[in-house]
Amino acid sequence: EVQLVESGGGLVQPGGSLRLSCAASGFTFISYEMNWVRQAPGKGLEWVSYISYSDRSIYYADSVKGRFTISRDNAKNSLYLQMNSLRAEDTAVYYCARASGSFLDYWGQGALVTVSS
Amino acid sequence: QLVLTQSPSASASLGASVKLTCTLSRGHSSYAIAWHQQQPEKGPRYLMNLNSDGSHSKGDGIPDRFSGSSSGAERYLTISSLQSEDEADYYCQTWDTGIRVFGGGTKLTVL
């Protein structure tokens, strides 16, 4: 069974940093591209970042470019999102999602990040 | 610019059918999309991917009640024999080089 479990969310002050992790199981992690998607309270889904199988290709939404860094450790079956210079508008539930081709076919349950003083 | 447009809300009666629409922006009518369901207080769930010719492939465990179709720049999700658990937000999603794009979502109410 495919499972994606996010962790590392919490309350952080504006300007602070946080690192999210996503533990993957039930599939061959190295064979899949991965994404982070977020959802602000009461809002729709917003794609955040993408990473290819071996880090060769990485992309970010304009809203997080220069502040967030996606990475993966294939030996640990894990995906990460380092978030720096956090702003109130980054408050959201962050989901990791597996990509099958170009569509997202499995999602985690999400990790809540709250940016507030 | 690649944009997906969805109606904010839809409603239909228990046991009836409903057809949700996702419209691709001008110049992108050949793009495939994916449909995702998000039940209240849950993470999204992948339903299917849908090509411009209407062919589609559903995710694991998705009931036959869910089907997809296409016409021009429009992509449809049809849910038949509506059940209470179908009350959810439905998002379409597509992609271009390096980016993934979501529609604004349609909130489906089952009456």
C-alpha cells in the first residue's frame, strides 16, 4: 500500500524557518518524481515544488522561489521541503504528492504550517 | 498562460448524476488533466487522468460511478448514482514544463 506521511509542521514566527519531511513507503521511491502542494485555510490547492527522480530537475512556484528548497534522500525514501523567510501567507496545510507521469496519483494527509507572531 | 477554470459550486440529489466541468485556457485545448477529490477534513485523492480524446485511466479503487469525458477545451467529470460521501471539493490539475496547475475547485453538495 502506498503511504506518504508528512511531518515537521508547526507554528513559526514570520521570517523564521521550518523543514517538512515526507516519509514514503509501499513503492519504489527512486522511480517516482515528487511534489509539494499546499492549501491555505479555506482555499484551493496550490502547487509549490517538484523534484525529479535524481534531483536533476527541480521547479518552484513563483510564490516560493528563492525561499523554499525541495530535496530528497532516495536511500531513506524521504522527501523534504526547507522553508526559509516564512511569511503569513505561507500558512497552509502542506501535502507531499507522488507523480505518475505528469499527474499526482497519491497524496499524503498533510502537515499544518502556521506563520504567526 | 496555462489556466484551469472551474465553477465554484454544484449540487445534485442523492442517487442522481452530476457533471463537473474544467475548462482549459486558450491555446491549451489539447492538454490532458487529472481529477482529484477532497472530502471534508481529508487530503486530496486522485480520481483519474483524462485525455483530450476522452480516454481516461482511473486511480486505484475508484468506483465505476466516476467517469470522464472531453469536448474541445472542456474536461468533464461525471458522477452517477450520487452518494453522500461524494460531497466534496473536486479539483482538476494539469501540467506544463516544470509546473503543475490546479483549477480553483468545485464544491459539490449532495442534496
